[in-house]
Amino acid sequence: MACYLVSPSAATGRNHRIELAGIDLWVIARTDKIFVYPSELNIEQFKDALSRTLSLWPLITGRLLLLDDNHYVIEMSDNPIPITYVENIDLVTWPTDLNIVSDVHENLLEPFLDGIQIINMISGSPEEPLVRLKFTRIVQSGEWIMGVSWAHVLGDAAALLNFLNNISRMYQNLEPLEPLPIFERRIWHEDEADQTFLPLMKHLTHAGSLQEMFQLFGSWQHTHTQLNLRFSGEQLEKLRELAGGKTVTIQDSLSAYLILTLNTHCYRNDERQCIQRANTVVNFRGVSNSIASVGQVSNAIFMMLSENFEDRSSLGSIAKTIRQSITKSRDPKFLVTWLATANGLMRKIVHENRTVNWGQFPNEIIINSNFRYDWSSLVDFGYTDQCRMYTVWTGPLYFRVFRLNPKCNGPNWLPRDRKGAEVAFLIENSLKERFLSACQKDFDEKFVNVKQ
């Protein structure tokens, strides 16, 4: 094993402090990603690319501080980022058909990560970085694996992807893509909030203690099964056509299909469990620069609850209702009030040592989609259509969506389905086979019997 510390090529942070908004305070969360490459990544070349990137991203080199028991800041202290390198002699090769989203209870990714030590981070340890990297070389196949652990207080998936893309491009001697990162963010105030929004924010208003949430998450192992469904680009285009064509997106129609299938085959005549609303994780960058610019590095996301579906057994009705909720979320006036309200709740949750409740609420599902982001292409370090990305965790009817990974057959790489998607979520054990059978029938029939 080898360990490296990589400092920024130029000290640009200079201990400047960035105060975090309440909506940034995902203090006990981290984002872990694994990337698999068919051959060597040059460590020295990577260290140089990382060093240059850190000069553009001084927030990453900082430390989380709590000031006056109320204000969280990241002090951009130009600290080095740790990299660990190990060799694996046990694996013959990386599994060729591994799901993109691993089951947290059968997590195959953990050995390939050097995880952020959250407790050290939130206690203000000067030694705990906000990002850790680990490289593993599979000796028998020559494949390289990059594990990334990212403190969620730094930002959401879009922020992480932009950071990794910057390193990948630097590694290939390419210029970073615009826009360049912006770290200052708006601090929300109580007088901008609207308490009538509280009933729509159940995941925040029903926050629980860490122990309660861990017990809840652990209980799913006995009551639920993880499903990983793959849809080809052709199938997704067909669903969009059935759901309303260009009036909705691929993601709207995919979500609508899953909801429709649950309502039709799993929750028919069950008013307590049928899905009537969708709660979508929305990225609000670019709606207004006064709210969040396109290049902002932050947690520029919130959950937007839809109205009740007018017809919960119609693909088009469900898809259009989801689209209407997202369109509403793009209204700057609405967005300011919503974010200020959520901001206050998040501050209260963190102050009381509680955490967001990701449990399932009656008649609702959650959509957390990365379909707009092609992780495999944007972090490929020059291995075009040969890089694969993996992550871990989902919850009951919590739809996580990613573009399909490239696939290989022995030494040969197959043409990539760039428009396909994998969806992962947990479903009750008793409903697994019923749901899968319904999906398989629709796949075989090319969705001809799906109610539009």
C-alpha cells in the first residue's frame, strides 16, 4: 500500500471562509462513487491533474468549522487531499454485469473506498479532509478502480461530477469545461419563509434522531428487496411517446411507468398504499443567479412534491403531473420562499442532532435521478466508452436513475447504449415477483397494453 498527499499547485484558498446555508447542512452524509477503468491510470499524471484542479477548487481543500454554535463554514485552508493506492490479488477481474447501484446490505464497493470519517469531520478535526481518494489495481486483469468519498456539505452530485470532470480533463491536458466553480452562496432568512409549506416537507418535518433513522434503514433489510431494472434507449423513447411525447421528458415518462405499474399490479384497490404523488429531487441552478448560478458548488437541490395525479392509472396523466410540478419549481418567486422554509428546517434539524427522514410516506414515491449526467463519459480519463461508474444505497420506492454503463464481452467492448437507464429502488418482499412479472410482460409486448 502507498499513501500520497496532494496539495494545490497554488494556494488560492488563503483561509477564506464560506458560510453554508441551511440547505447545505447534510453534515452526516457523504457521497461515495466507484469508477472502473480497463487499464492503468498514471498516478503521477493524476496527482498533477488533481493538484492543478485543487487550485481552481479551493473549497475542496478546506475544513468544516462550527462557529458560535450556529454558523457552519468551510475554511478554504489549502490542505492536501489524501490518495491511497493498493493492489488486489484476489479478484480475477471486475464483475462485468454488476448493478450500478449496490444494495447497502451487500455492499461490494466498500473495500474500494477510503471513506470520509464523518464524526471526525463534524467535530472540526484539522486532520479530516472533505474528500478522500483510493486507487486499487486488480493485478490479474490490470484494471484500475478509483474510489471517491465526498462530504455532502461540499455539494450535491452535480458539484461532485463537475469536480471529477475537471480532474479528468486536466489529466488529458484539456481545458476545464465552463462554467468555472463559484463557491459563495445565498444565505436565507427567516422572513422569506412560509410555514404553509411545512406539510409538503415531510422528510424534514419528520426528521429523527440518528439512532431512529439507522434502525429504520436497518429494518428494510428484512422487509424489502432491492430491484435494479434496465431500460434500453429504445424502450425509454417508446414510453415517452406513449406518455405525451415532447410535452414530457424521458425521466417523467420512466417515473410514470414505474408508478403506473405499481398502482396497477401491486396496489390496486389499496388506498393506503397506491401512489398518488411524486416527490422529485430538483436541481435549481440557473433558475436565477440571485438564487444559485449555474456554476455554484453547493447543495443546489430540493424536493418538489407534485399535486395528486388526476388519473393514477394513466401513464400520460402521471407524467404530465410530474412535469407540472417541476415547471412550478422553476418559478423564482416560489423557489425563494420554498428554499427559505426548507433552510430553516435544516438548521433546526442539525442543531437538534437529528437527520432527514428518507422513509416512505403514504401514497408517495421519491425520484432522485442522475439521468441527465453521463458519469461514465465525464470521468473517463480518456478511456472513451470503457469507464464504468457504481454507487450504493436506495430506499423504499426511492427511484435512483443512472445512465447505463458501457459493457464488455471478454476483451471486446460492445457498442454503448447512451440513451438507456438503470433504475434502483426497494420494494416490499411480497410484491417483488408481481412487479417484475408485470414489467417483463410489458417489455415482451413493447408496452402495447400500457394505459396511456
